[in-house]
Amino acid sequence: MWVAIVVGAVVVLLLLLLVLTYNRLVRLRNETETGWANIDVQLRRRYDLVPNLVEAVKGYAAHERETFDSVTQARAAAEQAPGPAAAAQANDRLGGALDRLIAVSEAYPQLRASENFLALQQELSDIEDKLAAARRYYNQTVYRYHTVKQSFPAVLVAGPFGFREREFFGTDDGRDAPAVSFQGA
Amino acid sequence: MTLKEQIRANRWRTLWLLILFAALVGVLGLILGYAFQPSLLVVVGVVGIVYGIFSWLSAGSIVASATGAKPADRAQYPRLFHVVETVAIAAGLPQPPPVYIVDDPAPNAFAAGRSPAKAYVCVTTGLLNLMDERELEGVIAHELSHVRNRDVRLMTLVSVLVGVIALFSDFLLRISIFGGGRRSGNAGAIAFVLGLAALVIAPIAGVLIQLAVSRRREYLADASAAEITGDGEGLALALRKLQIDQTSTAHASRAVAHLYIENPQNQATGISTAFRGLFDTHPPLEARIAALEESGGFRLAPLQ
């Protein structure tokens, strides 16, 4: 009689632990998905901004064809990159191409004075700050998810229930220096 | 300590303080149960619980009105909105919180709202004038950490409990002055004296624990902010600027002091300096800077 009660209690406790651990893993995995969605929002903003930026520069510096092509190609490659790690790499290249585009524009005073171009440049800097923030949050959530997933007792649950590792989105190596400072208070 | 160790240590110390708090209430109850008639205690206990629930429910949105905050205009403060939105993303909040402005030359900021979904942040115009973008990011990250760590809820809960203890003690003290509820006999007299002593000490001890919790949460918010922005030095620089600044916030009362980035009432006087730390809602700025320096591996230039 007593043995049955003790065994029953142990089984109930183990089931409870299983449920709690499973739910914890689900919550952490959902957090990484939210984190990825945040990155995706900023990436999409950047992809949408690129054609406008290229058009704006073209109006003043039509013969910089090579720079335009490299930006457009980098954007297309980034949009099609599968998974976070590849997307991070492709977007680093896009970032480099955009930096070169901005550098080219420095040589055209009329372009630099254009209000449209300034607004686009400020939006680009806003996107880049937010992308860096979203990347930091996403990588933290992935790190937390992996830490829990690899420790006891979650490690026993994670495998059988198909909790897979997630890719990091590049590395957090410091802050991307903003190209434009925000005006006003 | 590294950042993660600091965060964990601060969480643990909060838990210990709360356990201490529960122990305090338990011991008070035991002593009083012995010193007074149990039936009287039941009555007072019920009154205390009702009072506690009532003040928990009513402690909602008093903050914004108490500080004179107004919704900020995006066109007027683009830099502020940019920083708040960026930090909100880095903190993983569901959406950027509404931003409020207080027209006050003293630099300060606070966050309020019981859950991340209902939170808002508020900064003074003095803060915007004083801080550059990097420092502002640190300050906002500190405030949003309070929101994410559910500090508003925690501090409301603790202050309600302190209020209940104060009410309890006050009530029983009055009764005992008029000689009610006393047990007879020699042992009863000793218990009664002990009970009186407990009634006097308990409210003070409750407040001291409350303030200790508040200071702990400040360290935690600093460490969380450094984790969110990845730039503890920015926050440390902001704290250094607050340290140099001498203006004090006009609209802040003691009731909302724990929400601010630094103690809005500059240097309370009247209490001797040795004990002053015990009655502060915030740790000294110097100690907060030191903790950030330790986890971040940098050194600010010393104060002149």
C-alpha cells in the first residue's frame, strides 16, 4: 500500500518535471523566433530602402555603375540567403556595399545637400542601429536556449521532443558606428 | 564578477531579502500571538489582508500624474524615439513603450507600468540636454530593464506589505496602550513587553528591507542594461554625469523615488552619514559605476 503511494508520488513528480521542462524549452524556442522576427523586420526595411537609395544617388552620379551593381547584387543575394548564418554573411556584404555607395556619394556636394538623400541616409542609419540591437537580442535568446537545452534535465527532453539548435546571426563585435547623428533634442 | 554572475547574484539577494521579509512577518506574528489574545490577532489580520489587497489594486497609474509627465512628440524628439525604439528591440520588448517628457532641468528618467505590455518610459528635458546618444541609450536601457525585470510590480508588492506591517503595529500599539488584549500572569507580562518591542521595531525593519530590495534592483537594472546595449561604459558615463550634476528633480516624491535612474531627492539631510546608506532607495553612484567597471572591464577617468 505505502509502496504504491510512494511510487505513484514519484511518477507524478517526474511527469510534472517533464511538463515544466518541456514548457520551458518551448518558451525559450519561441523567444528565439520572436528575436528572429525582429531581425527580419529590419532586414526587410533595408532591402526596401536599397533601390530608393540607389535611385537617389544615380540622379547625381550616373556613371558609378559598378557601385550600383554591386549593391543591387548584394541585396538580391541577401534576400535569398537561407537561414540566419547565411543571412548574416550576405548582409555583412550588403552593408559593405552600402558603405561604399555612401562613400562615393561624398564626392557629389549637390547629392549630399539633397533632402531626399539625407532622409534616406538617416533612415539607413536608423535601420543599422536597430539591426544591431535585434541581432544582439536574437543571439542572446539563442545562447540562453542552447544553455538550457544542453543542461540537465532539459538535455533529456530536448532530443526526443525534437528541440533543434538554432543558428546564430553573425557575431556581436561591438557597435556599428552610425553614419549620421540624429538632429534635435 | 562578470555580467551574468552579477545578474544572478542580484536575483539571489533579492530572493534572500524577500525570505527575510517573510521571516520578519512570521516572527512578528508569533510574538504577537503569544503576547495578545489570538482572537484579536485574527481581526487585525483580516483587516491587514483587506487593506493590502485594496492598496495593491489601487496602486496602478498614480505615477504619471504625480510627476507632471506629458506624452512626447516624435517630431520634436527624434533622437529620443530612436534610442527608445532601438533599446526596446535590444531588450526584446513586445513593442516600444510610449515615451513621456517631464519639463524639468534636473536630469532624470523613470519607467513605470506593471507589465512589459503596459510599460512607459519618462525622461526629463534636463536629461536630454545633458546626455549624448550613447549615454542616453544606457539610461533608457536601465529603465527598460526595470520594466523587463518586473521591478514595478515587485516594489509595489513590497511597499504594500510594509504598509500592512505598519498598520498592524500601529493598531496593536494603540490597543495595548489602553490595556486591551493583555494576557495575565508573570510570563504574560514579559511576553507583553516583548510584543511591544516587536511592534516598535517591525515597521522600521520592514522599511529597511524594502530599501535594501530597491538598491538591489538598481544594481540588477544596471547589469541588465549593460547586457542589453552591450555597452556598460555608456551607462557608466551617464552615471558619472549625474554624479557631477547638482540639480534635484522638482516633482519627485519619496513614493516614486525607486523608479528613477538616480535618487531624485539629492542628498537627504538630517540622518548621520554613517547610517544614510541604509535609508537610500539607490546605491551610491560611485558604487554603481564601480560595478559596471568591474563587469565591463573598463575604467572611467576619476572625478576631479
